[in-house]
Amino acid sequence: MAAEGNTIDALSQFELGRALGPIGGSVNFSQSNLHMVIVAGLILALMTYGMRPRAVVPGRLQSLAESAYEFVMGLVTDQIGPEGRRFFPFVFTLFMFILFGNMLGLFPYAFTFTSHIAVTLGLSLMVFVLITVVALQLHGRKFFGYFFPEGAPLWLAPIIVPVEIISYLSRPISLSIRLFANMVAGHVMLKVFATFVVMLAGLGTAGPVLAVLPLAVNVALVGFEVLVAFLQAYVFAILTCIYLSDAVHLH
Amino acid sequence: MPQLQFGDPLVLAQAVWMLVIFGVLYYVLRTYVLPPVGEVLEQRAARIASDLDAARQAKMTADNAMAELRAATAQARTEAQSAIASAVAQATAEAQSRADVLNARLAEQVAAAEARIAASRDAAMSTLRGVATETATALITKLVGRADAAAVDGAVGRALVARGELALGVGGAR
């Protein structure tokens, strides 16, 4: 995994492998999916075990669970309004799934499933299908008016309509690539600097002293990655809310 | 880049499994986990609101009681002041009347005493001439061997008239 010879192998950390022995292997269950199950278990543990006291004055874990709930609830109601409450479970699941996936990926030996475009594209297509279905359900044929703003001169339609359609279709692409690229870049950086540490440390007497520099960079990078992990989950959730708001209100 | 090797069946399989896991997580959270959390938060909000209401009510009651107390105090003060004023007036009147009675009695006693003094002085004055004459006669007899009763009496009479006027004047001045 680390430095083999004098090459930097930053991408092997994203390689998929089969997990759960022969049964998991036969259904193509990868370690990526295993981490998703762990994440789901952690989320459920936090929200059930944390909320078990049901105390009026919450303890630490209950505060954490409640603030996660209220944070997403604030996100949903601020962006969509009171009618957005029915989307709350979906946005909550999405936010917690991505946040815990990003955070879990920062642990050594853990796999970051949000660094796979297939996963992030799957999540964003889910959002895309949801917003389209909601918009069609609520507004019927009027939804297609979304692609041509009222009051615009008709002769501009050949320009505006394709632009609007492309911008609408590019939503899942930008959503998925943003998360995927952020996570890949962060983990590649961590891996590259970690490899520097190992390579420099093997360079004789001065090596271990010099190796402190990339180590310090890596320490800072881990802190930065924690920020990115939260920020990307937040961005994904709030963009989902904005898209849902567009679907509900059709501005 | 392993993420883009779509020939690997695991790349697409993980997305399918992701949909399954996400779906199960969504269902469990939505059906069993999130409603109780919302309930707890709502209960807390309701409890805080009711506590605030109770506090507001208690404050209102306290304010009312305070106002009542203030009014009662003010009333009691005015009542007490009027009672004090009437008591003072009554006491003054009583003291005045008693002082009047006392003054009258004192004046009466003074008058009686003055009358008694005048009577005793008059009595003393009336016996004075006889005593003076006798004394003068006895003195003159001792000095010259004999006394002319008529002359002594006349001299005493003259002297008494002279002094009597003086004595009377002094007595009148008293």
C-alpha cells in the first residue's frame, strides 16, 4: 500500500475488493458496501441509543442526536418552508449517510465510499429523480414552464430552453462530481504526503528529520479533511434542499 | 483510477448495494427512529412554553397582589392619619376643659385666700391701737414714773394714722 520502490501509489486505496467472505463475494458485496453498512449502523446507534434517555435536559449523546436532527430540520424548513417537512427524513438520511461516510473514511484502514463516482452519482440521481417526480406530481404539465421563464421574449426560446434543460440535467452531475472530487483529492493528498514521510525516513541520517515536514503537513491536512467532510455533506444536503424547493415552488 | 474502471463488476454493484443500504436506512430512520426524536423535541418545546406561561401567570398574580398591597397600605395610612388627627383634637379639647376647670378653682382659692388675708390684717390692725397704747403707757411710766393717758392716746393715734397710711399703702400695693 505505501511506497513500493520509489513510486507513489495514491490510488490503490480506492480499489474495491470483495467482503464478507464467499457469500459476500458471490453477490459482489465490496468492502465499500461493508462501510456503508457500518455507517448505517452508526447512524442508527446514535439516533436510537443517543435518544434513549428521552430526557428533557439532554446528555451529551442525546444533544448530538438532537442537534443533528435540528440542524437538518433547520436546513429543510429554511430552504423549502413548512411544506418541506415531508422531505426531512430523506434529507436527514442523505446528510448523515454522506457525513458519516466522509468521516469514517478518515480513519486508518477505512474505506471512503464517497470517493467513488458510482456511489455519489447514485446518490445524486436519487435526488434528481426525486425532485423531478415531486415537481411533476405537484405541478403536472406546468413543470415544463420551468424551462422557459414567464415574460421572456419568445424569440429567445431557442436559446433559453436548451440552456435551462442542460442546467437542469447537469445538476446530478455537478452534485456527484463535487463530492467525489473533493473526497478523492483529499485522500490522494493524504496518501502522497504519508508516502513522503516513509520515503524521507528511509533516506539515511538526515531523512527522519526532514520527514517531520510532510508529517506536519499531513496533520494539518487531516484537520482540513474533517472540515471538508462536514462541508461536502452540508453542501450536498443544502443543494438537495434548494432543488427540492425549486421543485415545490417552481419559483 | 479504480473508480472509473466500469468493467469491474464491483463498481456498479457497490452502487446497487448502496441503493439497498440507503433505502433500508431511510425506511428505518423514517419509520422508527426519527418520529420519537421529533416527539422529544416537541415535548420539550411544549414544556418550556407551559413553564413560561405559568411563570407569566405567577408574575401577573404577584403584580396584582403587589398593587392590592400598595392600595391597602395607602388606605391604612389615610385612616391612621385621620384617627390620629381626631384623637389629637379630642385630647386637646379635653385638656382645655380640664385646664379651664382648674383655673377657675385656682382663681376661687386665690380669691378666698386674699379675703382671708384681708380679714386677718383688718383684725390685726384693729387690735394694734390698744396694744400700742398699752405698751407706750408702760414705757413712759417706766421712764418718767407717770403717764398722761390722753396724751399717749393722741400720740399713738397720730402715729398710727401716719404709719397706717403707709401700712395701708404698702398693703394696698401687695
